[in-house]
Amino acid sequence: MIGHSAIEFIHPDDLDSTREEMRTARRGHHMRNFDTRYVHKDGHAVMLTWMGAWSEPVRRHFFVGRDLTEKQAAEAQFRQAQKMEAVGQLTGGVAHDFNNILTVITGTIGILTEAVAHDPQLAAITRMIDEAAERGAELTRHLLAFARKQPLQPREVDVNALVLETAKLLRPTLGEQIEIAPLLAADAWTALVDPSQLTTAILNLALNARDAMPYGGKLTLESKSVYLDESYASMHTEVTPGSYVMIAVSDSGAGISAANLEKVFDPFFTTKEVGKGTGLGLSMVFGFVKQSGGHIKIYSEEGHGTSVKLYLPRATGLDHVAAEQPSSPTIEGGHEVVLVVEDDALVRKYVVTQVESLGYTTLEAGNAAEALVVIDNTEGIDLLFTDVIMPGSMNGRQLADEALKRRPALKTLFTSGYTENAIVHHGRLDSGVLLLAKPYRKSDLARMIRHALDR
């Protein structure tokens, strides 16, 4: 800087305002603080805050500058995290209520389908309603993923094998004009993650990449073992230092503008034209990674492409949850007694009707307090079928714990539109817990009730 005026280094957009600040300081002959951007020798902008003082003995101004670039970046990250948390809370609540409505719709449409099977025109209408309800269910799954309120079932996963299997699914979808290039580290660690959700996340990222390369290009799928240290964590407040498995999905497409890069994880934000995309793909990936205890980073440059890096926790081999996959080709009922606990009256009425249609005897309650009264005054209850999130001082998990004290042999099946932390902790479904996620169909209800009673 020797031999140059300090003005030469000021960012062009801040030049006029900085000159005015300096003139004001000269006129006032007193200390004055102001912020301005300077251009670093590599071209990026650096924000400095200046404190000016007039020295009467030497008739000169002295300015002391402090670099605020990292501080401002950290504050921006914190504000973004707060915003995403607030939006997630709202999104999760909406999805929860919507799932209650969809549970009734998807269940009753099955009954209507059977009733009008002889009439082709009415049967076609019921199929259309069923397809619309399924689209609504898919929408709520994405919303819950973003809100980090979906029940994950993580286990130890070979990420290289999973990426290669996903690539096979992608080839017919992406088309011949897009080259898929796996660059997988042979020594990549296994990750503790829900494999189904990870596959969905990679598919979402790949489809976004395809849309960014309408005339073809290259999709690169990478894996690598990494250690995020304290220095990195200090720049990304949500990161816990430790070992991670990195999966990167990169494209050679159009890239994302700097103005849009901060918004890409927001739900319903999309740069695609109307009718193409819901704006939930990246937000779903964001929520899934965060709920899995990982970290996500996106890099992009207009005209050169985009790279999304997922940092997933390394599996230790000491702690994984195996997903239970009960299956039955037919709808099987029974004659046991089932206590249905659901605070939504419409959903409760539907569930009771469906459970009774399977041959079971049903009892019902609108909250945990009512359910405990029923348990205390009724003999021979075989299964507690309870919603997780309920109003009052006791949620579904607390109800189940209290019920087991009174009836040690009582079996429990949970249901929920989302689970918060009642039976899901750190993104994992508690070991031994059975959960029927809303919305569900009669066949799902029948299978899970039977499984809960027979296990």
C-alpha cells in the first residue's frame, strides 16, 4: 500500500460514501466510526470498520481499521439458521395437520373404490382422487423432511455401493446426453444414515442437475472420508468437529446466481418456470442431512455448474438401528381389544371404523388422561394404538410408558404425522418402537396392528 492513496483500495460501490464519511470526520475533528468495503489483492471484498481520530499536535487524522468480514459472515449464518428453524417449525406443523386430513382421505377412498368397482366411470374417479391424495402425501413427506420431523431409521451404510446402485437408477432417467461419472474413494468409511432417504436425496440432487443441463453435460458422484476440524466448525456454527463421509453431486450446468444461492434450501423456492418443480427437492435434502447429524454445503458459479456436498456422520459400528420390515400379502384382522387414542375427532372416528372392520373390538380416547381412565377401568386391552403428539401434559410416548406400568403385557403401536422427539431422538427411531406414519391405508393399518400384537 506504500505509495498509494487509501482511496485506491476502496470498493467502487463504496467510494462516494467513504469519501463523505472522511470529509465529515475532518470537519468534526472528533472520533467517528464508519464501515466500508476494500478490495483484497485476490479480488474479493473485505469489510472494514474504521475508527477515526484527529491529532491536534501533528494536525493529522489517524484511522484504525478492523476486519469484520468473518464476523459478518458468522452473523449471516446465524440469522439464516434462525430463519430455517422458524420456517421448519411452521412447515412441520402444517404437514402434521395435513397428514391427519390425508389419513382420512386415503383410507376412505379405499372403501369407496371397493364399493364402486362395478361402475367403470366411478372407479376412474376414485382412482383420480387416490392419485391426488398420494401426491399430497408425497408433498407432506418432503415438508417433514425439511422440518427434520420425519422418523429416520439409520444404519451402517456402504456409501459407495449405495451411490453405484443409485447411478443405475439414474441412467435411464437422465438420458444419454448426460454422462455419469462416479469418483468413489476406495477407502471411504461407512456412514450412519437412513439408506432409503439418502437414495432419495441423491436422486433429488441428480434431477436438479439434469434440469441445469438441458443440452447435456457431466454429472459427477463423489465419495470421500473427511475430518471437519475445529477451525472449520468455528466458521460453520452448526458443525460438530469429527469424522464424516462426504458425498458430492456435481454438474457442469448453468450454475446458480449469487443472489439465489442463499435461498436454494428454502422450501418452495425454485428458479424453474411455473409447473416444473415444487421447490422442495433441495429443502428436503437439507432437512434430511441436518436431522441425520450431518452438514451440507453448496458451491456454484454461473456458467460453470454446481456442486452439493453432503457430510454424513461416520458409522462407529457400535450404534445402528435395523429397520423392521413387516410384510403381509393379505389384509389380516383379529379379535383382540384395541384402544385407539387420537385427539383429532375426525381421524379417531375413521380409525375406529377401520379397526372394527378388521374384526377387532375397539375402545377410544381423545387424549392421554382419558386413555388412562379407560385402562384403569377396562380389563383385557391387548393393544394401545396412540398418536404421538397430543394436547395436554402427556404425549403418546409418555402415555405408553405410564400404561406399561399399569399393564406390563400391553402392546403399543404409535402413529403420527410427525414425531418431534417423543419417540425419535437425534433423527433416529427409538429401538423397539413401532410407528405407523400418517397418512396410511387400511392395508398398512391392518399389517402394523397384526405385527404389533404378534411380535
